[in-house]
Amino acid sequence: MTNLRSRVAARLGQKYLARVQKKGFAPSKMSFLPDSVLMPLRREGLDPVEDLARKRKRAPIAKVPLPFGMDAWVVTGYDEVKKVLGSADGFSNDFLHLAGKAGVVEDQNPGGLGFSDPPVHTRLRRLLAPEFTMRRLRRLTPRIQAIVDEHLDTMAKSPDPVDLVKSFALPIPFLTICELLGVSGDERREFQQLSTARFDLSGGADASLGAITESLSYLQDVVKKQRDSPGEGLLGMIIKEHGDEIGDRELAGLADGVLTGGLDTTTSMLSLGSMLLLQNPGAFASIRDTDAAVDPFVEEALRYLTVVQLAFPRFAREDIEISGARISKGDIVLCSLSGANRDEASGFDMEQFDPTRNAPSHLAFGYGIHRCVGAELARMELRAAYPALVRRFPGMSLAVDPEELSFRKLSIVYGVESLPVNLSGPS
């Protein structure tokens, strides 16, 4: 059964990778956007391009004219990003702002926490947040460890090289989210396919928004089944405890947000974090040999990698001034989380990876009322997976030259497409 589950997860991973290679914004479809807007999505390996640091030093919040007479602001400074993300009164996340500017219909509204404002956001978060407390999440600890161990067992039986993205980084968060939501085994294949189609922008915005509609329709069917017979997962628990306080459409939106917010991001963190370990023998040895080294490594990896490069767009509710920049009502504000997390206003030598540093809280999970509700679940997965990987395969090494690795281009969630390794050591 273990091997069968691993093979199924691997097949799902292959389908996922086929889509994810086209994920992010296709450059040919974004050529109308100025480079100053696209710059926060560009990287050189694990690092943001040097121009981003120069831009931050020159102006941590800068105005960028967009086509069709719209104005946007790109925010790259640590303090400035916190001010924007921390001001729910000054800035809106409401999906209808995007709908108005892009001609999107309300049926394509994904709902959930990311695209809503108070009081809707407050009510939905009140329903969802208790399911993400450490007390509730602890029930997943044995299952997460079992998922990790099962995939390490399968990897150990596979010939070198092994692709860590397909065999390790993808199936762990996918299966964990299925456990969290209470999605049954026979529903998981379609569930996973729908979770990736929405990110594929190769067919244009209409195709992606159509995938959102399809995903929400499917999840509403899942919710209806749970309402008839509530399980022990997140969906069942919300139904048991809150009943008619939340409708099927809203609950499907919450489930969709959990899936899309926790799958791709944790997959990227597991793959890029593994790469970071292979590039830093000292960190590799520390978390292999010392339990106390795991948490500092995870936090520094989250800051340094910042796989979610841009926060959800904000829209100014009113004229507002931040650090001398005068933002007009209705302007779009784009916060570069990767830029802010490298800002030396938050610590010394922040362009370097240093798991021993003592720095202020990073912004990898965002900030303010829209800070990722699943942050602790992600940490649980990372804290379980990284040490298990290096302890099982202490001689692991990259199977290709680093220059041969292919990273996503202009993607909001940064990642590597594959990460081939030799588990027994250099070939």
C-alpha cells in the first residue's frame, strides 16, 4: 500500500510538473508591462536580481505608470511593505477591484480570505483560524511524519538520480492538505488536477479564471458531501461547529484558498530549501546532527527564499502618504516580499543566508490581517521534512551542475522545475 500510494503521488507529481512549467506569467503575454513591475519576479538562481536591491535603496516605494492610464506603486522596503500590508483601513484586497479593472465577472471570484475585506474577511477568518491553531494541527503531526517517511522509503528504493521535486517536495504538501481538508482518496486525483490548472496562465487570463470557476464548482460538490456526512477534516469540523453560518459557496472558497495557498508554496520551499542545504554543508550538518538547529534553519530559509515574491495586489481606499510617497485613491500597490526580506533596514547583511542570525520577523507569510493562516502548518511540514531528508541520505548531492537547473520565469511563486540528486553521494 505504501509503494502504491507513493507511485500515485509520483504520477500526480508528473502531471503537476507538466502544468507548472508553464505556470507563472508567460513573458510573451506580459510584454506590455514595464520592467519595473516585472523586476520583483525576476531572479538569478535563489537570489532576486541585483536591480531590485538598487531600486530599494534608491526608492523603497516607487510609482510605476501602467498602460490604460492606471498607476501602480512597487514597494520594496521592509518598513514600507509592513505599513501597506498592515493597513486594512488604507488598502483593499477586494476581488471586485480586479474585476472592475480586468472585466472579470463575479462568478469567477475565488472568494476566501485573500480577496476579501472586513467585515467579510473577519467573519471568514474567525471560522477558519481555529482549525489552524497548534492544538488542532497537532493531530496531523503523526500523519505528516508518516507521509515524509513513506516517500523517503520509496526514494531509497529508486535508482539515482531522484527528482526531489516530483518524489519529495510535491507529494508531501499535497497529501497533507488532503488530510487537513478531509478529502477522500477517490477524490484526490481530480482535486490535485484542479489545484494546478488555475495557475496555468499559458492560455491567458480567461482560461485561468475558467479553471477557478471549475475548481469552485467541484469543491462545492465536495462540501455538499461533507455537509451530508461531516468528517474529521477541516471542512467537516467547520460544518459541525458552524453549520448554517457559512454557505457551500463560501466554504468552497475557503477550501480553494487552503489548497492554492498551501500546495505550491510549500512544494517550492521544500525543493529550494533542499537545494539551499546542498549548497551549505554547514547547515546540512547542523540539522542532520542537532534538533535545535532545525527551527532557525527553517525561519532563515523562509526569509532568504521568500518563494511568494509578491503579495496580493492592494488598492488604495483613499489618498495616503507612506515614506513621502503620495498614493492616490484607486492606485494599485504591489508589495515585493522578496525585496522587503532582503532589506538591511531589518538586519545586517540580509542578502546572505545565515541560519544563526537574530533578525526581526520576516515577511515570507505576509503581514497584517491577510498574513497566511496556514503558516504554522507550513512550518510543521518543513520542520518534519528537512531533517528527515538529510538524516536518511547524509551523502546526498546534486546530480547536475547548478547552472543546468531550470527555474520559473516571472512567477509569483518562485520555484525550480526539477531537482535531480544522487542520494548515495556524488556519482
